[in-house]
Amino acid sequence: MKNLRILLLFGFCCALSIGCGRGPSDESAAPEAKKYVLGFSPKMLDNPVFNRAKIGAEKTAQELSATYGEIEILWSAPTEGDAAKQVEIVQGFIQRGVDGIAVSCNEPQALKTVIDQAIDVGIPTITFDSDSPESKRLTYYGTDDVECGTVIAERLHQAMGGKGTYAILTGVPGAYNLETRIQAVKDKLTELNSGLELVQTLYCNDDSPTAIQQIEQVMRARPDLGGWAMVGGWPLMADNALACINPPGSCKIVAVDTLPTMWQYIEQGYVDALVGQKVYHWGAESVRILMDIIVNQTEYPRNSWSGVDIVTKENLEDYKKQWVEWFGE
């Protein structure tokens, strides 16, 4: 009888132990889904092309959440094209321990060290729009700036009939993408044995009012100027930017970017061609690439070229429809 009581007590203790431990329902519970945080640093805030890139990044992060779980986009940049401040922002991403970083570099050498730091601590880091090619970044996504400059040169040469004077308008001094485009313009015009003569190169620091003022000053000093090669579209982001050119078309213009504010200059005859960068895809594809690297350890080529869109009066209406698909505007 005593032995029976001992056995019953032992069985009760075993049952109590099992009941208080992890049951079958606990073992089958799904682990908490991981949240991914991606740090993006464009050259500057409140720039229309980067605002569109942000839309692409956020939309794609939402779309990919069904596959990877929640993806948060941290979007931070200097208020002006300041490489030192951008370095501080990327250092902040590293200290926070983000899962991936994408940077449009204000100046390639200034960003090289901090990009290398991110890679060295195991944070996949890529560049978009403006590269730091000597850094350890895993890939660059964006415009082939040699292709971009080449297209500008070809279009300007054609519009000007292969002769006359022209000026170059660019943005932040030393920006790798812009300097590469400028050199490509010059190289292609030399290859074409063009009669176009470069008389001035102006740096507007990616600022629309500054760019407009510079154009007005040049046109007053050189009313016979034959053309402009704009390796960015800064002045065309504002209304009435080319009123100093009269009549429209008397000075030929080829410019980079294809924002809605720029379409009026094609329609009015001021601009012969816009060379469009894939601004939506700067954000969208950068998110896709980073997540593919982070989750699938996919290796990408050193450069992932986006291609360009060439917009003229002939295809502007079709391009507007494509824009609505991207941005709903």
C-alpha cells in the first residue's frame, strides 16, 4: 500500500512537471518575424529627383514585406550637398546597426572610408546615382554616366548642326557622376570631330535659383551662345527658368532628368531633349538589391546599370503615361 502511494505521488509530480513545461503548441509557435532596417542617404534633402527615389524605395519596401517581413526605410541626407555631413549620417547608420545602406555620394573619396567601415563591420552597402568607385561598396545602381554624357553630346551636336559655342552647367564640384558626364560630353564631341566650342563650365551646387541666375548672367554676356549641355536639370525644376532665351529654341539645350516641371520646356521649344535617369528605380532597385544580398547572399556585378530615357517632343505624351504608373501624378 505504501509502495502504491509512492508510485501515485511520483506520477502526479511527473504530470505536473510536463504541464508546467513547454507543450506541443509552444514548440510549433512561429518565431517572431525579423524587421529589416535600410539606411538611405541621398546627396541632399528636398531635391525632386531624390524625393522620387524615396517614393520608389518606400513602395518597394512595402511590396517586399510579404516576402521578407517588415522593411523600414531610414531616409537621411544633408540639407545641402555636404560630404562631411553625409559621412556623419552614414556613421549614424553604422552605429544604429542597420541591415543595409545605400548612398548617393556627394564626393567619392570623402565617402570611401565610411562605406568601407560599413562593409568591414558586415553591413551590406551599395551606392546609387553617384558612386564611390574605389570603395568596398558591393554594387553601384544607376546611370552609366559615360552613356549619359555621350547622349548629351550627340543630341547637342545634332541640334546645333555641329558648330557654335556652348556652355556646361553642372552641380556639386567633384561629384563623381557629374564629372564623369562632363568628361564624356567632351570626349564624344572630340570623337565626332564636332565644331562645338566650350566657352564656360558653371557649378550651381545642385541649387535651382543659383542655376537660373548663372544662365541669365551667361546669356547677357554671350547673347550669341549656341547651346547648353546641362548634366543635371536643376534650373528646369522651376518655372520661367529660361525666359532670358528669346525666342525659345534660339539657344539649343539638352539636359538631364525628366521631372514634370521640365516637360513645359520641351513643349515650349526651349529644350531639344531630356536625358532621363531612372529616379524611381534608384530607390526601388536599391531596396531589391539590398534585400537580395542580406537574405539570399546574392553577389552582384560591380556596376548595375539602369539605362536612360530620352524624352523629346515626339514621345513626351507616352512618357507622361509611364510617369503616372510610377508616381500616380
